[in-house]
Amino acid sequence: MNKKQMGLFWLLGLIWGTSFLWIKIAVQEISPVILVGFRTLFGALGVGMIILVSRSDEFQWKKVKKNIFPYILLGIFNIAIPWLLISWAEQHIDSGIAAVLNGTMPLFTIIISPIFVKDDPVTLPKVFGLGIGFMGVVILLSPTIHEGFTNNVLGQIAMLAASLSYAASAVFAKKNSGDLYPKTRTMLQLGIGSLFLWIFALLFGQPVSIPRMPLTWIALLWLGLLGSCVAYIIYFYLLPRIGPTRMSMVTYIPPLVAVILGVVLLHENFYWQSIIGSILILSGIMIVNIKGKSLKKA
């Protein structure tokens, strides 16, 4: 990576790291569905404004029509569902723990990707890293697993489900995202995700509560304009330039940022199991990115 790409890489990690703090703040006043509905709406409007102001021809309707179905699926499974799960989970678990569990996405990816992507084989480092990462998840869950299916445990399971949805979407996007521009990809996913969430809210009687606290509005604007709009433009800009393997390493940064912010600003507890589990999960993610020979060829 050159200096520009490295700078954007770290900026993306920092933005996503702060998102867990703002989600934790916002769910104190509004429901997860409304939170994610506003987040996706602000994000889509932000990207749309950037395209209009720049007067670029990045949004080409002919290309969009050819690729609309994959982006309907990505808007739901890469945006709406995982963000809803994360927001619900943070009602019951610390933001730092949520960020660490969200970092398991590359571990799920190495399970799914070889099944559908021929040039992404299973290697010994991937298997070893997956085992270490799984041990980390078990240790991370251990302080509360004996309590049964409490909301704390269910919140952690919801985070793992969100990571699985991210992983499946990443593999799907690699093969089906088409040749659209980064801003167009971002706007389609956020716009479709927002539409899905607001329809869901109306169908299932979710009260559309307008936030009253200024801090909640700051959280929503941060999550929508920075955590969604700017972050995904950076993500889709970097992905074809540094590749999916290096891009997945951005998941190392948010857990560290979120844990520090959670402890310092939200006074969250951090048990020794959380420290050991986090280290193992991050170590597992690092190991899976080590190049190795395919086990099929060995």
C-alpha cells in the first residue's frame, strides 16, 4: 500500500471503531430498527449529495439496472440485517465486546469463501487461525455462557450472526457486484437497506420515535454520514486496489478503538476472559492472512 492507501486504511478502521460507541449511545433512546433506519437514510442521502455536487457520471442507470438484484441482496444482508443485529446486541452487551465479536468476520469468510471462490483455497494457516479464533470466541463468551440464554449471551450470539452475514455478503459481492463505481455501490446498498428497514418498521408496527436528545442526533449523523457514507466510499475505493485479503485486515483496528472508547467514555468493564479472548480472535485473524499452500494440493 502507498501512503494514500495506508492513510485511508487507518481512517476507515478508526471510523468503524468509533461506530460501536455511537450505537451504544443511540440505543439508549431509540429502538434498533429506527436507529438503523435513520443511519442508512442519512448515509444514502450523503452519498447522493456527493454525487450531485461533484456532477460526476458515476451513477449510470444502464449499469445499475443490470446489477440491481445483487444489490437488493447486499442491501439486506450486508447492511440492514447485520446493522440491526449489532444495534440490538449493544442493548445488552458492552460496545468493546461487540466490536471484538464483529472482528470474527474474516474467520467466517475463510469457511465460506473456498466453497464458492476457486482462487481462495483452504490453507494450513487458515485452518490454524480459524481454530485459534474459535477458541477466542469460546473464552470471550465464557463469563456469561453458564447463565443460559440470557440477553447478554443472546447479544453475543447476535454479533456472531452479524459477522456471518457480513462474511457471506463479502463472498457474494466478490462474484456479483459488477463494475459499478464505489459511490454507486455505496448508495445502492444504503438506499435499499434503508427502504427495507422502513418497510419492516411499518409492517411490524415499530413506533417511529423521533429522538429528542441532541446527543442521539449526533450519533445518528455520525453513523450515517461518517460510519456509512464516507466509510463505504473508502472501502469500495480501497478494495480493488489492495485486494480483499489486505482489506480484511482493517478488522484489526475497530476492536482496539472500541474497547478503549468503551472503557474510557462509557466506563465499561473488561474481564480477563475478554482480554484473552480478544487477543486470540485478533491473532486468528492475523494468521489466516498468512500465505500458505492449498491443503488440496498438499
